[in-house]
Amino acid sequence: MATVDNKAVSKLSRQDQILLVDDNPANLKILYETLDGRGYKLLVADSGEKALSIVRKSHPDLILLDVMMPGMDGFEVCRTLKQDPATASSSIIFLSALDDTDSKVMGFDAGGVDYISKPFQVKEVIARVETHLKIHRLEQQLEARNRELQIDKASILSAMSEGIYGLSRRGEIIFANSAAGRMNACDEDSLLGRSFVQLHFSQAENPEGENAFDLDRMTERLQRVLSKNEALRIGNALFTRPDGSVYPVAFTVTPTARDDHATHAVVVFHDTTDEIKQAEELEAARQSAEAQRSQLAHISRLSMMGEMAAGIAHEVNQPLTAIVNYIRVANRIAKAEQLDKALMDETLKKIESQCLRASQVIQHIRDFVKKPLQGKEMLSANTLARDILELAEIEAKEHGIELRANIEPSLPELYIEPVQVQQVALNLLRNGMEAMGHANMRGAVKFKVAQANGKGILFEVTDEGPGVAEEHQNNLFSPFFTTKKSGMGIGLTLCQSIIHSHGGEIGFRPGESGGSTFYFTLPVRNKPVGKRDQPAESAQ
Amino acid sequence: MNVMNQIVYVVEDDEAVRDSLLLLLRAEGYSTKGYSSAQSFLEEEVADLNGCLVLDIRMPGMTGMELHKKLLELGCALPVIFVTGHGDVAMAVEAMKLGAVDFVQKPYREEDLLEKVKGALAMDAEQKEALRHKEKLRQKIESLTPRELEIMEMMIEGNANKVIAIELNISQRTVEIHRSRVMQKMGTHSLAQLVQMVLAARS
């Protein structure tokens, strides 16, 4: 970019220069005498040709120019000066005896700022000179200021990492900063004059329709920006480069408020490749952590079932015992002289139902220990609570502890990984029972499931055991912290991790009359509709 | 077989196990009564029951073990057969020490259980018979007058009529009259039998 124009700045502070041009020496003399001693630097020329050479050398602020001169006349001198940018800035006042309107108009057409008729009045000359010098100075200042602003604007735009386009009323790129060129892998000037929509959205190679903003739709949207002053913000689109390659972008199109401006809209955009990559890496890391937790949870479930083996065996033994008894009864019925058909039917039905009961216990346990591949699903909190209770009952019988359930009816559905949540609840319930068992305390473990006010569903386990020692209360959820002789200290840590991954909270508080209460909450929310979020888009 | 209205009482929390066991026992000709918890069984006048008790050792609320201890406190002499799951053998042994008759392990063979029930009922019948006998003797003893009782004590100790007469400062003839009354009231002619009866009544 160009540096600051020193000549223009230095001109502001110097003595005002006035060039007097007239072929008549007497006139020149009068003019000279009129303006001399007023702080101006006065230059004189007695022909158009001389005037041109002086102007090119000295750049006077104001020229008093006689119209009627032999050779080059005043109008021609004026036109010549105005055509050359190096000399165009001097203000020109015509002097002429011609007092008709036509010649005055010609003077203004040629680029003059004023017209003084001969013979001139001294006071008038002085007044007009002063006025025009003042105007000239202001113009010069304005121009310099404008130049500074232009330079500032240019350097800001080129320093920005966002790509920026100025669009014309027809949607053509009339300005592009260097970042825009960089992102499009081309020289920014080569983008000028191209249609923004045609350039970036004409490539039809979005096979999966990832770019929801095709040429037609984009054309229509841009039209709304340009004609209705609606801003457009798109967080997730693809731009095609001039070389045909494609890159992901987020961009905004903002209408510029003023109608008299060449730029009708400004496009600000940035390449989101890195952001997308980071988001993907983050997602991959999250998934890997999820998989590890899932794995750990699975191992923990297996070990929990191992610890519950005695109870499970008992639970399977019950229906088996009943089946054996019923079969003996059936045998007797069959051997009796008079076959009691109704009793036989009834007994066989009972056998069948006990077989189902045994297989359900096994199925339930199999579901609980199966590999973590099921993922999240919608499940009613009541079904979940019932499944939890079925497994917890086994443990309650084993410990000779009463399990008192209080499940609110008609609870909403939850989007959860059911086995993992069951695992957390079972873990808390077993902890409660174990605490009571170790302390040789009889009583009940309470399991409550209810709507928590505004916080989703609350699951609460309250035991009547010895409670948690105060010095341990802060460490309950720390990894490898345990007060059990044979514990690893990962149970509650894992529970916490599972509950957090479901967007819930888990916690502890001492029971009101001794014992402990462990609880967790799960948010009520619906299954997400699709995997990929819709492109973020908003019209303001 | 079912002398004295013996009943097999079954206390078992699992409905299917209880139902199937009751059916089986009924098919075998026993009178049965089932209870789903220790507490509901305790609502019976447990000291007066005849028969035997088939008791699940592992129940929520009051366990089989606890019920057994409670029954002993309440003076219930019902023979108890414990039904245990696997791994409850140590508990079963403890129960045996406290006087349980036997235990079977789930799932049990029908023959094992039925045999144990039969044994327990026989034991109960025997115990009840002995009790009744003892009670009868006690009543006979209670029918004696104080003087007759005094003389019977001395007879049992092996004192001759003469010794008793001197000891009590009464005539030998009077002793003989009392003596024949005692034998008559106690329903025996032999001194040896009388000794046995009195010992049995006081055991």
C-alpha cells in the first residue's frame, strides 16, 4: 500500500501561493499590487504556456487566470491543468471582460471555481481570493484526511485474518482483502468483478448434499441481503475456490446501509477446516474416553455379578426346587387310578411358569453383563426402576435385608444407556446393604425414584447402616478410595463418571437418623433427531 | 399314619417353592399348612402344635434361624427340618446344635425330604405320647392325699411297712391300708413299676 503523501501534508502548512496570469502587464501589475503584502506568495505569468510550467513546478493553491490571451486561452489552460492529476488540485478563478453568461458557464465547465469580471474591484478580488483560498485549504485537509482513512482501512482489511469481500448491487466482488486471496489460493485482484455466488457456489460436487446452500438458494438469499437489507449468517458452508477445490467456511453477508455507496454488502468469511478438525479430534477423544468407561463399566458389572454369585444361585435354585416338587406331584397324579386332569394341567402350568422364572433370572443377568455395544436408548424411568429392583432383590435376600421401593408411577422416558444406569443404582443399593450387613444391622434399604423439581428424575438409596465417617465424606467419589477390606475403590468413581456422561449429578448426604443417602439425577431429554446437526443459519 | 392330627407346617417365603412343597406333601397324604413368613407362623399357638415344621433358613425379615430360637423360647417342641440353599451348611450345623431335627439342601430329592418329614412326625408323636403319659402319671400322683404321698415317698425309698409305721408313729396296719390305696390309685401292683412311674413323672 502507498505511504502517506508528504507533499500534500507539507502543502497544508506553507504560505499560500497565488499565480496571476494575464497577457496585459498593466493588469498584472494591478493584480499584483492588490494582493501584495497580504501574506501570500505571488507568482506571475504573462501567457498560458508559462502558467502551465509554473503550476507544474510550484503547485499554487489558487490561480487567477485571464480568459482572453493570445496563444493558449484561459479555458484551455484550465482544462489542461484539470486533466493532469498533478496539477488538478489548484483552484482557478477566471478573469475576463466578457460578462456574458455563456462564457461564465464555459469557465465553470472548464473546471474554474469562480469568475471575476474586468475591470475588477480591488475589494472583490481580495474577498474572492480569500474565500477560495479558505475553501481550497479545507479541500486539501479533507483530501489528506480521506487519504489517511483509506490507508487505515486498507491496512486494517489486509491485516485481518478473515476474508472480506465488498459486493456491488449486482453481487459482484468489487473488493477483496489479502486474506480472501489467501483462502482462495489466488491473487485477491483476480477475484474482482466475479459474482460472489457464481464463484463459490456453482460447483455441483457436494455429493451428500452437505452444502445445503446451492447456487439457486444462495442466489435467492443474497438477493434478500441486497434488496431487503437482511443480514445473512451461515456457520457451516462450503466455498469452491477458483481452482475447483472446496473448503469449509463460516460467513456473514451484511448489507451496507447507504444507497449511494458502490459497496452494497460486505462478506466476512473464514476457513473452518481447523475448527472442524479440532472438533473432530475432540469428538474422537470423547468417544475413546466413552469406550474406556464403557469397558471399565462392563468389567465392573462382571465382577459385581461374581460377587453376587451366591445370591444368583439361590435365585435360580428357588424355581428349580419348585419345579422338582411339581414334577413329583405330577408323577403321582399320573400314577393315580383316577387321573385328575384338571390338577395335572394346573401342575404342568406351574412347572412352565417356574421354568420361565428361572430363565428370566438368567436372561436378566445375561443382559446385565453383556458387552457394551448397545448405546443409549429411550426407556421409561419406571421400567428402569423395575429392572434395578429385580437384581437388587437378589442381593437383599442374600443379606437378609428388606428392600423397600417407592417408585412414582408414570415417570417420563429417559435417554440413557440402561445397563449402565442399572449398574450405578445396583452399586449404591449393594453398598447400602453391605454397610448394614457388616455392622450386623437389620433393617431396610429404601429405594426411591421420583420426579425431581426441575432436575429430571431423582434416584435415591437410603440405608440404615452405620453411615459414612465424617473424614471420609469428601473422598467418597475419589478414585481408589475405599473403606472396604476387599474393595478397589473404583465403584463410586465409576458411578460418578457414568452419571456425568448422562448429564446427571450424583451425591451423598448423611441420613436423617444415621445411615446414608446416596442419590443421582438424570435429565429428562429426548433422543436427538439426527446425528449431524443442521447447518447453523439465521437471518436477522 | 396321621395319629393325633399331625400337621406338616411349612414356612417358606418363596410362593412357588411353598406351593409345590405343600402339594407334594398333600399328595403324600399329609395335612399341611403353609406360611409365607416367620411372623405369620408366630401368630399360631405354637406350644400346642402337633406335627413338624419345614422351615426355610433364609427369609427376609425374621430368618428361619431366628424363628427356631424364638420357638424354643416359647416352649414349642415341634421337630424342625431346615431347608437350606447351597452354602448355608454352616448355618444348618448351628441349627442342629440348637435342636433342629435335620436339614435338607435345595433343590432336594423328594425321598430325602419325605423321609425326614416322616421321621420328624414319628419323633413328635413319640414325644407327645411320652408327654401324655407323664401327664397321666402326674394326675394320678396329684390324686393322692398328703398322708398317702408321704407314705409313697417312703415306699419308693425302699422302707418296709414296719419302718414306715415307726417313722410316722402309726400302726403297721394303717400303713398297709394307705399302701394299698396308693397302689390302687396309681394303678399298679408292683413296687418296681411304681418307682418307674414316679421317676418318669418327675423327669
